Amino acid sequence: MDISYVISELEAGRRQFFVVVDGQAAEVAVAKTPDGHKYLKTACDTPAVDYLLSLPECQ
């Protein structure tokens, strides 16, 4: 799935997305940088760990 598609679906409230982190479901959310760039993050993300980036690549 394209990131822009996921962002639009989340913002429209049409879908929810989750990833499994350490055996727990973590909801994916849209976040914004100070300059307005939108990106995906999970509720579990910390400044030291980005859980989405730690997932294996899709095949």
C-alpha cells in the first residue's frame, strides 16, 4: 500500500491500520512535522525507536 493512500484513509476515518510490536497491536496514526509534512507513526513510537521502520520489508 502506498503511504499517501494510508494517510488519506486514516484522515477520512475510512480505515484503521495496526502493526504488531512485541506481540502487541499498535495503531498506526498520521503525524505532522513542524513544517507540515505528514508521515505515519504508531502510538508506541518513542524518540529513540520508530516501530514502523523496524518492521521487515514487505515482499
